[in-house]
Amino acid sequence: MYRILCLGPFGVRCARELEARGVSPQHILCLIRENAGNSLAGLRAIEIPSASYKNVTSREILFESLPELAHPTEFEFVIGALWEGFSLQWFLNVLPKRREFSNVSLGIGILPSSIHGNLRRTQAMNVVARGRMEDKLITCVDLGVLTNGLGPGASLSALEGHCAENIAEALVAVIRAIELSEDGADSLRWFWTDIGNWITEMVFVSTRVSNNESLAQLINNLQSNPVLRNVKENIVAAFALITFSGDPPVAKITELINGLGHFCKQETLAVQLVQDPKEEGNITLSLFIYRACIGVMGATSVAPNTKPMIPLPSEIDGLPLCPTAAEGVPSPQPSLGKPKQEELFLDVLALSRFAKTEPTQYKSENLDIPTYLRRRIKL
């Protein structure tokens, strides 16, 4: 059994999309900050899904144990938009520390696009980088990449809605593969672990053809997809989830894998075959492409230094710190001479803390005397 934790208003959007795609509400928990309830119903016009729903305070987020999190199974997936402060706190402070999230297979942190501001995007990248250092499998999903087909004039609500649909599609494909595989989540966790040392952006595309159709049509669908136009560079890994019904069509699957070479190199591609009776003669390809975030280095854990420590000459006992003049070795730097000792003309100990050695004169006036005395002003 798996559980999905959806954070903030965007997480509620994703929960609604997941339920629309057949995910049971028993598997979903939505958490949102108390003071965001009005904006949830009014500003964004999001309906609360039938999943478990909880308003929490900032103190409950970071310190108190929420009873809704007590469950026999741990969370497999966590979804949150990193432009929302609520999700930022969770990815930064809660995921690395809470027992319930020790075996999270996939933490999906959706990166803000330029419409949210570059500062918020930089903060999100720092959060993900810190999560990587603590061995948390957090995957960035670029909102701009996921919503590339909407055009530059799309509203923020349309961008977030389109992004939530893509995330739900990707997660449903992974969940379906977990349910049908014998090893459960372990069959897919190796792939998330394989990219664990990278700060990545995920691009997801799903397409389907029938057994009677040529796979050339499927490849053409991928090539015409606007999301895949600009993702060929900086690819770290790619994961192809192929589901089919009946006996495995070996020839078609081989042709499909070869066709994926147009988008990623074979050495970065991992393939998982899943037999699904619901396909009913169709072949579905769910393609996950992970690329390194431009301008951000992949954060890796600190490895011990195994190189031998070679001491400096000054650290070895018995060796002089520098050559002597008797050895005839010229000094690398000319001598600057010994500085003269400063001479104090005042008895410092006899002076108080604020005592002055001489009066302050300005235009023949002693400024140490108050003005009303100096100018004979009667008070």
C-alpha cells in the first residue's frame, strides 16, 4: 500500500487530478496552512477533494506529531510547489527529519517559473540542493517545461492546472507499475536512487498506440510534442515505462526502444516492461527524462579523503623553517627591517575612559565647553 502527501494549494490541485484518474482517496493526504483556506476556496477556486484534508499551523508543521501521519505504511510520494512557502518548509525542515518520510521514493518539488520571480526560484533550488546533501530523493519539475505548450500568454492558474495534470499523469503511471510489479516500489526505487546525486528537472510525456498501428506514429507523436523539443541537452537519465496486454510484443518493443534514441542516449535509458490487462491491445509509453539543472551543480554527499596527507616541510620535526645564511641560499624576499617600537608620551593608566589629552578647537572656540557657557547664554 502506498501513500501520497500533497502539500499546499497546488498539492490539493494534484490530489483532485489524481482522484479523477482513479487513485483512491484513502491513499492521499492533503495538508495546507490554516491561513490559506480562504484563498483555496476563493482566489484559486479549488474544490477540496474527498481525500483526507487537514489545516495545520506552522507549529504543527515543524514540531508536533500530526495524528493523520500515523499510518502502518510510510509515504512513498510527496508533492509540493516550491513557490509556496508551506511546501518550502516541508521540503527543507520536515522531509529530512520525520520518520514517516524516511523511505520516500519520489519527492516532487515543482520549480517556480520566471512568472513567480527569479528570487523564489533561487530559494527553491537551494532547498533542493540541501535535500540532496541529506540523501533525499527530491526531483525538480520545471513549471516552464511542463507548460511549454500553453504559450506565453497563459495565466498563472492555467499554468498551475496544466502542471498538476502532468504530475498526476506521471504519478499514476508509476503507481500502476508498482501495483503490477512483483517487487512493488523496490522495482522502481533503484531508478530514483540512480539519479539521487543530481539536481534534476523532470520532463514527463505519455503516449499510446494500438497493436495494429505502426510505432512510427508513436515516435512522430513524441517528436511533435512541444515539451520534448528543448530537452535533449544535459540529460542525466531517462526512464521508459512500457505497459502492454497479452504476450509481450518483442519486435515492437525493440523498435520502440531504438526509436527512443532520438531523444536520449542508450547509456542513459532504463526500460521497465509491465503487463497490464487494462491496456486491451494497446502499448503505452510513459517517458521520464531527467536533465541537469543549468547553472546548478549536482550536490553529492561528502566523501572521506583517501589521499595520503603529505606534511609540509615546516611540519616535520628536525627540519629548519627556512634556509640559513650559512648555507648560501638567498632569501626569497628582501628583509624589510625591524619596525621601531612605538613610544607613548602619555600616562594612559592615569587617564579616565573618556579623558582627552588636548582640547578640541574650532575657529578659536573650545568645543569641550558647553555652548551655553561658551556663549554666555542664560538658562
